[in-house]
Amino acid sequence: MYAIDTRELCLRYRGKTALDRLTLALPRGGIHAIVGANGAGKSSLFRILLGFTAPTSGSARVLDCDSGALTPALRGRIGFVNEEHTLPGWMRIAELAAMQARQYPRWNAERYAQVLRNFNVQPGQKIAQLSRGERAGVNLALALAQSPDLLILDEPTLGLDVVAKRAFLEALLFITLEEDATIVYCSHQMEEIERVADNLVILERGALRHMSAPGDFCERVHLWVAEFPFRVPDLASLPGLLEVRLIDGLTHLMVFDQNQDQDFGSRLRLLGARSVHQSPVGLDRAINGFLARGHVANAPLPTAA
């Protein structure tokens, strides 16, 4: 059984396509990071998965149930934390936790207390007295204490300072959930993705473009630097080309699935390069290059398994 399973999922509104025949199957367990530029369809996907929005066509299943037919019991098995960290400001932390404990039959008080200790807050404090980072910590503690089978985190560290961000990630990493619990983590911060993710999912224009372990993805993206002594030739037809930049007289080429192909360097030399150099890239640069491939004039889109 998949934690999330969508088939040909489409969402259109106001003449815009937010999800374009998205087929995505995330297995149970582990942390799945979903990344993409603004407008890639991440928030639209979450609204459908949580049953807040009906798709235009296609299907979406969450924990083996149609997302449009989630029962209260099944909703209790799904935790959700977004960047807003909106909580009732008039309530005290202990009152909010007690209310949540009554609503969720699998409430884990020990886990709640363990997470909350990371954020230097007291049960008697009112929510309105908390900083943004402290509210984020309370939100995470509440969500994890549900003992969810699926936890969706949508930009949870957005706007947090470095101390609060570290506390949030450490609380997430060092809490032991049920063996087959699944976390879906959406963030623009690649250093977070590198720390927490077992699986990387790249969305673009509402469609799935790539899915693999983050390390495996980085191994498929490489940077070639070429020196052309005269005019830079037309490079758009080179295989796997993602991005081209001219920096200090050198041509920087980001390429996909050409890292083991030494013929790529030979191709550059045949095009007039006096020297070529290949180097690996980090996750942030690799993803940015992968998503920037549309900026290469007439370059074909690479297909990524």
C-alpha cells in the first residue's frame, strides 16, 4: 500500500493548469521531499490529498482511501504542518494539548513532551506570547503526538531564524515514529532536504519530472567548464544539456546523465573548446540546473526516471 498514490491527476482553475496528469506513488515509510519552483503544483497537490479541493480529473488516494472520502478516523491518522503555524492565540499551550489529546485516540503524551522540550516553551504560556519559531515547535509537537501514519510538512521552517530552524529539524529527525509512518516534506531549503530526505521528488508545472534518492540525483548532474578561445558555438543540441552560463570568459554547462560519458568532453573539444573540466555539484545547484533547463534555447527536455 502506498502512502500517497495519484493517477493522471489534473487540477485546473481560472484557465490555469495547476496539476498536469500527475502520477505519483510514494511508498510507506521514510521522508519524501517534494521540491519545485513556485507554481509547480505542490500546494495544489496537498489540498487535494487532504480533501480540501476536488480534482478536475484523475484520482488521488491517501493511505489507500480516496482523498475525497476521508473519514474523521482516517483524518486523525494524517498530520499537517504548514508555514503559517496558525494557532488560537488566546489558549494556553497546555489547554491546546489537552484538547488535541481528546480528539486523537493515538495521542502520545511522551512524544509530545519530548518534542516540546526542544523549543524552550512552558505549558502555561499563551500561544499569543510565542515567537514564530516557538509556534512552529508547538505545531510540530502536536502533529507528531497524533502518532500519524502520514505527516505532511509544507514549508514548515519558512521565516524561522537559524536557531528555531535547527531545533525544528532536530526534533523531527530524532523522534521515532511508527515503523511504517511516512513524512512528506516540502521545502525550498536544500540544506534541509539533504539532512532529512530519503527520497527526492521534483515537480515542475504540475507534473512529475524526477524521483530518486537525493544522492543518486546529484550523481546524475555534473558541471562541465569549457574554454572556447574564439566564439562560443551553438550548444543547444548537446545531449543532456540543462543550463549554459558564461562566467569570466569560460562556458559553464550543467548536464544530466553525462557524468560517466567522457565523450561529452570530446564533443566540447570538437566544437572548438581549448580545455574542458568536469566537476560534481551539490543538491541545490543540481536542482536549480535541472529546473532551469527551459532557459536553454531549443534544448530538449531530458527524461528522468
